Amino acid sequence: MPNKLNDAFEILFSKKEEMETFFDYYLFKKLKINKNEFICDKEQFMKFINFSLYTRRTPKNEDIEKGMNYFDSNYNEILQLIKGTNIDKLRQKIYNAQGVGQKIGSLILEIIYLYSNFRNDEIAKQLYVPIDIHVERIFVECFNAKYVPKIYPSNNFIKFQNILNNYTNGKARIYFDYFWFIGKMFCAKTTSENEKVNKGYKLCNYCWIKECCQNNGKWL
């Protein structure tokens, strides 16, 4: 990946407040939960978990039901782990739920440590970037990444996440997850020759990272 990834990260990091405002509407107000209370309120926490489980590209009813039952049964233990400092134990507990892979598990932890009353900049540095289709595509299409591992746990996944630290100037790599927002809002997947339906537009002129992207100026 080229050095422009450093510049892209700094731009993403500078959008923290904008993204927090976005999540206030996209998540907390949408679900009618209080971001300063939902971790310690089981009913609100379960709404958050339900929302997270449905972010899977093709959610299965069986996975949703079993995942919800898992978090319901393990809520007290998860709450104590959140209040502690051992992110590895918490990560393992969350990732063990059915329907929760690296993407959803990493998203849950991101919301907890970036946007709730448990926000913690030091713990945030240990979080993994959730790799969904948008994040993967931006890394590949815009920054020429050859391979973006998505399977956790795997040595390749951990290695890739650690490599991202080289582009953050000591800040938490989790802010690379804002590539999700870019992929959704500015750089949607467009129709290929084998697809019948256009999936969106490439709005380069409006994109936050247009000066860093290898495709700058190629589209609108």
C-alpha cells in the first residue's frame, strides 16, 4: 500500500466529530437508546446487539436468534469485562457468539470504546478494524492493497491489522473503519459488465480522501 495511506488516515482521524454526530443519528437516536447508558442497561444493550447482528450482509434468522440468546445469557459477564481492561478476554467472549465474526465483533467493540461512556483511547488502539465489503474494496481499489484478510482468528488477519499501525502515526487504527462510510456514501460499487443493476456512484469530487486515492478524478 502506498504512502498516501498515511495521509488518508489523518483525514479519517480528523472526521471523528463528524462521525460521532453521524452515529448519534444512525445508531443511538434510531434505536432510541442513550449512548451514555446503554452498556449498563441490559434492555438498551440488547437493542444495540440486535442492530449489530443485522449488519451482516446476509443475516440468518437462526444466527440472529442464537446470537441474541448468547448475549442475553452472558450479559453480566460481558459487562464486567467491559468494565475491566482485558480486551482479549472481551474480544473472545464477543466473537464466540453465533453470527458474530470479525466484522460484527469488531464493530461492537468499536462502538463501545469510541462512542459510549466507556470510550477509551488506549483500549481503542487494540481494536481491530472491521473488514466489510466497503472497507476491503476501498483498500484494494483506492490504495492498491493486494490482499485484505477477513478471517479471524488467522495469522494473516492479525498481520494485516498490525501493518495498519504503520500508517497511523501512533493513533488507533480503528479509524480506518471510516472507509466504510466512504464506500457507502462517496464510492459505492458500480455496475460491472456482468451485473444488471447499478449499485451507486463514484462521487470523487465530494470524497474526503480524493487527494489520496489512486483513482482521483476518474469519476464524478
